[in-house]
Amino acid sequence: MTHQVRAVVARAKGAPVTVETITVPDPGPGEALVKVEACGVCHTDLHYREGGIGDEFPYLLGHEAAGTVEAVGEGVTDVAPGDFVILNWRAVCGQCRACKRGRPWYCFDTHNARQKMTLEDGTELSPALGIGAFAEKTLVAAGQCTKVAPDASAAAVGLLGCGVMAGIGAAINTGGVGRGDSVAVIGCGGVGDAAVAGSRLAGAARIIAVDIDDRKLATAQRLGATHTVNSRETDPVEAIRELTGGFGADVVIEAVGRPETYRQAFYARDLAGTVVLVGVPTPEMRLELPLLDVFGRGGSLKSSWYGDCLPSRDFPMLVDLYQQGRLDLDAFVTETIALDQVEHAFDRMHHGDVLRSVVIL
């Protein structure tokens, strides 16, 4: 059996996305069919549309989502029809060298659905990050479904599927932010603001938000920043040092992904401090630092993949904190939109007008 559903498709590099009817097969072994309820519009989807991730067009966009399992294939035991789930793009294999070493958040052989979703003419679609959730229904590997509390808001908790988890995890999992630490976050879009929220959850004493947009800095304050720095007007390295007794922050999270902001992060940390790169650079970018400074300043230079998260561990915990009122996921939802408004959402994202536009299906 197959399912005909509406979905957002990127047919060619740089071309506007279109809403089309696609064919979704019933789940096979190890797969799950999910009725999507909400899906956030992430920068990664725009990168797919622009050809910045690959050229396997047409792409089925959307990956930051929550919904209800409608059917499962043979051998699936962790989720069942009727379960409310957050989708993730790290379905760990359990067998690779990272998993066998007890570090499944680094899994090097994550799973996706084996069957292909297609256009009506049979053309195979490439689902974004193996998910493709700008669709009324999508087919994923069952391990990409994490069961959470069914009464949680799909629009809010679905954002844990990518950007919000990336930021919170960069602070807590990768950066190891702890009680009393000083933290600086450079770049206060959705991921950076999530890093601010994660630092607050971890008990950081001082959280310094850095951006060039006062609107974003105001949002960062609402999510837990204790201080803000407009780096268009003030040298952020000097400002961060001044706010930390002249030493620099214990942890600096770079959520932009550019060489110049990474250099700022590098020099804005305390001796033996930690820099976390969670912003995604483009292939042509290069970084030059004096090797003596890398050696002499000590500490750690880390990159954070998906917030080094383990969905089965992290998603239920964060949803619980959200429902307790300790993590304001609703603050990340700037607007809810229809499936045919994704292209408009890309434009608003480009102009910095939103943290997240969320498609409601």
C-alpha cells in the first residue's frame, strides 16, 4: 500500500520550493510511517534548496519535526502506532566503533529508511537529513523516532529534532557547562539562543550573549542571558573579558560558523577554557591561528555535532523540563505557517525576522 500526500519539494538548485503530491510507501522492516504534526523551518533546509549540501535533487525538505506513528514495519519494537514522537537524524546503529565504545552520540553509521518516497511520476526523492518532514506523512527508520509525552506541543518540542537540541547540547553535552561557570554565546539565532537556554539550565552564573542585532540580543535575554554585547558597536573579546574579571569566559560557544567569529571565541575564553563550534561553516572557509596561542592557551577546541545528543536520552528529559516550565521551548516558535508558506519563511529567516517558523500540518 502507498499513501499520496502533499509535501514541499526542492526540484532544482536555487529554485523556489513547490508543494506537490508525493507517494509514501508503507513501512518495511525497521521502518516507521509518521503522520507529521509540525515541522520547523531550519537553515539546513535552505542550504539543501541552495545546493549547499548536495546535488541529489529533487529534495523532500523538512527535518525538525514531531508527529504520530501511524504504522511500523517488521521487527520494530521501540515505537508503535499511536506513539507521539520527535524525529531525529541520528538513528544510532549500535554496532559501529563509536557505539561499541559507549559513545553512541558519535555514531558513524546512522540509519535511514531503505525505501524511497517518490514524486507521482516515480522520480525518487532525497529526504533532507533522511527525514523529509515538510509532508503530511513521511517514512523514516524507526530509530529516528523518539517517543515523548503525548500532551506536549508538537510545534515546540519538534524543534528539539535539530536546532534547539544543537544549541542546548552544545552547552551541556559538548561544552560541559556547569554550575557557576561563565559562558559566552556568539551568534543569537535559534541555535545560539538554545545554547543560552542550555547554559541557564546547567546553572551558569554569567551568560553573555553576543550578536549584531539588538532584537536577537533582547530575545537572548528573555531566554537567560545575563549580559548582552552588540559586536557591531563593541569589540566582543574585550567586552567578554571585562565582564569576566579580565580573564575570559569558561566556555565560549560559536553559533555563527565563520572564521572571524571563531577567532573571537578563541580569544574570548579563559586560559584552559573551552571553545565549542556549533555554527556550520561553508567548505571554502579557512581559519588561521598562531599555533603558539593554541598551545599556550590550553583548554579544548571542540565542534558539536547535533549537540552531541543521544535522542533516547535527551529528548524525553528536555520535554519533561519544558512541561515543568523550566525550558521555554514556546519562545522559539515565532510563527506557525501552512505548508505553502515555506518559501516565505525562508525569506523571513534570511532577514533575521524569526527564530523559527513552524509548519503546522
